[in-house]
Amino acid sequence: MIPTEYYLFLGTGLFTIGVIGVLTRRNVLIILMSIELILNAVNINLMTLSQYFKSVDGQVFAIFVITDAAAEAAVGLGLIIALFRNKETVNADEIDLLKW
Amino acid sequence: MLDYIWLIPIFPLAGAAIQLFFGRRLPNKVVSAVSVGLPGLSFLWAVGCFVQFLGLSENYHHVFAKPLYTWLPAGAFHLSNGSMGNLNVNVGMQLDPLSCVMMLVVTGVGFLIHVYSIGYMAHEGGYYRFFGYLNLFMFSMLVLVLADNYLMMFVGWEGVGLCSYLLIGFYFLRKSASDAGKKAFIVNRIGDAAFLLGVMLMVVTFGTLDFQHITEAARSPHLQVGGGIITTICILLFIGATGKSAQIPLYVWLPDAMEGPTPVSALIHAATMVTAGVYMVARSNALFALSPTALALVAGIGAATAIWAASIGLVQNDIKRVLAYSTVSQLGYMFLACGVGAFTAGIFHLMTHAFFKALLFLASGSVIHALSGEQDMRKMGALKSKIPTTYWTLAVAALAISGIPPLAGFFSKDEILWQSFAGPYGHTLLWAIGWITAGLTAFYMFRLIFMTFWGQSRVPHEVEHHIHESPRSMLIPLVTLAALSIVGGFVGMPKSLLGGEWFGKFLDPVFEGNPVVPLHEYGQGMEYFLTGLSVVTAIAGISIAYLMYVRQPALSERMAAVFTGLHRVLLHKYYVDEIYDALFVNRVKDLGSALAAFDLGVVDGGVNGVGWSTRMSGEFTRLWDTWVIDGLVNVLGFVVKILSWPARIVQTGLVQNYAWFITMGVMAFMVYYLLH
């Protein structure tokens, strides 16, 4: 079948893209999307390893991660809306109020 | 009464104390009653003491001594010549013929002048102050004449000097008056310095200051003193006398002293204070008798002063100035007498002079009072019918001072002239100077009379309306003194005029015991001749004055025009004041300026410098505080800022940076675990 390493490489690749997105992108909504990407990359890894180890634990954990990602996205959007109301911007590099 | 002899000076002292503490609140009548009554009481007590003294001993030999209190119990000490001295200075009194005469003159004439002052000062401000000072003067003068030692006499000496200053400057708001007071005191002080040196020399020579002890020591045959010591003592004492009694060179204060009220001029500068010098020389007769040099000096200065002052008096226009110079001149006569060894004659003249000079001043005060303050004789004239009593008392005094017999001045002045011609230390030159001065005296006195009372009236119109005779309080002393000027001389009627010479006999015990130097041998005729010569000269002086000021008034002006230079020199008193100013007064003022400059520059400069350096040290502290202390604190802060730089730059506030740091940390851990 498809070797397990290919799924893991996919997961790693998506994770890396997600991290780079979080660290690099300016628009906070894109950062949120990147965070979702990371979480989905983690989900793929969980599923892969569930299949490899012939265990259901991985899949159960993946359901938890999806729920968690949904809640987190709701909170994140709430934060962005509150931020936008105060600062009129969605650029991450303009939010430096805690700068020394 | 003699036991309470100390009351005589205490009565006027009480008056002075009352006036000077309470006088301001007392009405004038009370002030008069107290301040004239108390000296009157003094006079009566003095008369009582005198009468008692007469009965004490046969030839008035006994000296009544009354020590009151030991002032300086200095005790015994060794003198340089090996003997022991015992300097116990007492506050004490002694009464001998000499101090009797002085005491009676001072209290008697003083009392009359106090009575006169009631009328004269009636409308003046400071009435109580005047009488307070006058009483204080009486106290000091009585201490002077009744003292039994040189130091007490000096206390009185200084006291009269003080009162003289206070009274000359009585109208102190007038600059000329306060200047005159200062001048009198300062010039007097110079004499006093010499007097004090003489007293100090007496302490180391005799070891005592009592009159009795010094007289005994001086007259004892066992006296062993160094060469010029006695002469030095006598000369120093005499310099003190020139200051107090206005002789050359210290007479300059007396004419200026006329700024004071007229009773002051009469009492202090005619009858009493200025005679203190003569009294002192007479009191020290035992010392002077040991030093012919000193006697010669006294006689020389006396004669020189007499003619010097008389010449200045010839041309003065202020009535009181003429009298002032006359006083200086007559004092010269008294010193001339003492200097030729005729101490009795000198004291006799002192007494008669007190009568007629006081009268002259008081009467001229009456004239000034009548003319509402005018003192310039050029603005007087034709007053004899308007103020008759003043006129004839003044005329009596003028006759007395000119030496017209049988008035008092004739006997005393004649005795002096005879003694200076024929006396033990006499000299023809001294007699000649005295004789010429007598002529000048007669001239200027009658010039005064004629200019004031005779001739045409030169009185300004407004003044003329107010001419009035003086009140009785002023006239009674005038008449009394006139009577004394007429009869006062009879107590000393010389033998040559068939008199009893009571005065001379009375004073003998004081002056006998001195080494006897016989009179020059002259016949009786010489004495009569000289007496007659003096009288003729006096009459000649009066006649010339009559000619120049009554008959032909233009003559005096023509003479002044002819002898302009001489006239100007005499009018300006030989420019002595100006010379003294240039030589001494301005030099002292320069010293004062130099010292003031030193004070301002150096002393004040130093104080200011200390202030400046304090301010500068404050500056230094400020700089230290600002640069060093604050600098340290700032550096500390700077260091902290530098050291915190790494920690600071991390806080960018950007969430993505923080995420990157987390990622870096995770990767570092991963690398570490993968490699191990």
C-alpha cells in the first residue's frame, strides 16, 4: 500500500508550512488559518500512526483536536474582533503595545 | 560747721541732681528756688566755716584737714631714691587761707551769678538744664578748691572742664556753639595730659599726692631729688594751667567760648574755672619755689600772654570778645605775679578780677538783653541814658580793671607791677610789658564803654524801640559786684599807702617757708613813682579812647585805614586759629581719614572677604554636588540601562516574534535530544 513515511512527511510538511505561516504572515486572519493548518497536520499524523499501530486511541485523540480547534478558532476570532475595534488594523506587526 | 565742710560742695551737687533728673517736670519758679537757694546755702556755710577757721589758730597757721574716705589705699612702696612712699589718696578736704579765699570767691560770686541767671535765662528753653549744669559746675569747682590732694583736685579740674563743655555748647543746635564746646574740651584735654604726667612724676618723686606732705617734703632740707625733676614737674603742671587758664599756647578756646550764655562766660570764663590754673600754681608754690627755671617760664608766658591778648582786644567788635581777650590778658597778670614769686599778689588779683570781670560780663549781658541779642558794638551807642544802672555798674568795673584808685583793680594790679619790678625774681622787662598792657587795658575797656554807651546811636530802628532796663534779678548782682569792685581792694592796702595788708598777712602761712630771696633794693620813692606812672598811663589810655570814640569817631576809622595790615592781623587774632588748624587740627583730621580708609578698606575688606570666601565655598559645594554626586547616581542609572539592553530589545510587542522565540527553543531542544 502507501508507505507510512509518506503520510508522516505530508504531516511534517503541512506542519512546517503552518509554522512558517504563523511566524511570517502579516494578516492575523492568515495566522489563524495557519494555526488551523498546524492542527490539521497534527491530525494527519495522529491518523497515520493510529493505522500503523492498529490502535483506535489516535483517532479518538484526533476527534478531541478537531473540537479544540473549533473552540480555539471561535475565541481567536473574538480576539481579532476586539483588537480590530481598538486598533482599526488586522496587521500583526502594528500591534506592538507591549513593546518596551 | 567746719566738721560738715563737705556740705559746701554737696549742696550744689544736690541741686544738679534734682535738675538733671526731675528738672524737666518742674516749673521754672521751683527750678530757680532750688538751684539758686542751694548755692546760696553753700555761700552761707562757707562764710560760717571761714569765721570758724579764723578762730582756729593765731596766725592762721593751722590747716584744717577733713579726710572723708580712702579712695586709693595704695600703701607703702619704695621710691627710686631709696625712701618709702605712702600713696593713700583720700577723698578729703582741707581748709587753709588759700582755699578759704577761693571758696568764698567761688560761692559768693557764683551765687550772685545764679541770681542773675534767673532774669537772664527766664525766656530761654532748657531752663532746668542750664541750672543743673551750673550747679554741677559749682560742685566741681568747690571740689577743686577744697581738695586736699592733687588727684581730688584733678577730679574737680576735669569736672569743671566737662561743665564748661556742656555750658558753652548750651545752645547746641547752633553749630558754632557746639564747635566751641568741643574746642574748649579738646584744648583743655591737651593741658590735662601734661597735668597728669606731672602728677605721675610727683608720685614717683615724693611717693604721695597730699598737698601737706608734698609741701613739707619740698621745703625740708633733707630733700634729695634728681636734677631737673622738680622743674619738669612744675613745667608739666604749668602746661596744664595754660590749658585751663587760657595762656599761650592753649588760650584759643576762650574767645570761642563766648558762644555760651553770658552768665556762663561770667562764672566760668572770668571768675572761677579759668582761675583754677592760678590756684593750682599757688598751691604748688613750694615746688615752684625750688625751680627758678619754672618760675621764669610762668612769668614769661604770663607777661607775653597779657600783652598778646590785650593787643587783640584793641580792635574786636563783639562786646564779649573784647572781654574774653581781657580775661586772657588779666590771667596773664596773675601768672606773671606767681612767676615772680608774688603768689599773694596773684591771688589778690584773682579775687579782685573775679569781682570786676564777672561784673563786666554780667553788665554786658544786660546790654545784650536790652538790645534783644545784639552783640556788635558797631551797632550800639548812646545807651547811657536808656539803661542807666547797667551803664554805671559797667563803668565802675571798667574803672576797676583799668587800675584807677581807689577801686579794687588798682591795688592788685599795682602790687603785681611793683613785684615784677622789684621782686625776688622780677625783671624790668616783665614790668615794662605789664605796664604797657595796663595802658592797653584801660584803652580797650573804655573803647568798649564809649562805643556802647556814648556818642551817636547806631542801634537799628526795630531794636531801638525795645530797649529796656533789665529786671531786678539781674540788676541786684550787678550793683553788689560794683560795690565789691569799689571796696574789695582795701583788704590788701599795701604798707606804702599806710594800709594794714590784711590780705597778705592772711595768706602768709601758705607761702612762707619757701627759700627767702630778698627784694631788690629800691627806695620808697621808686614804688610811688611806678604807682603814679601806672595811674597816669591808665588815664592816658582812657583819654585816647575818649578822643577816638567820642570826640572824633572818624579818627578810629582813619587809623584803621592807615595801619590796614596791622589792623587786619589784630582783628584776625594774629591768625593763630588758622595756624593751629593747618598745623594740628587738619593733621589730626587727616589721621582720622587715613584710619577711616584703613577701616573701610582693610577691616571691612577682610570681613567682606570672609563673606565672599563663604559664598565661594558654597559654589564649590554646589559644583561637587551637581557634577560628582549627581554624576555617580546618573552613571549608575546609565549602567543599568546598558546592562538591561539585551533584555529590553527582546520585548518587541509583536506576537509573531514571541512565537518565533518559542519555535527556536523547541528546535534547540530537538537538536539536543536527536544528537544525544
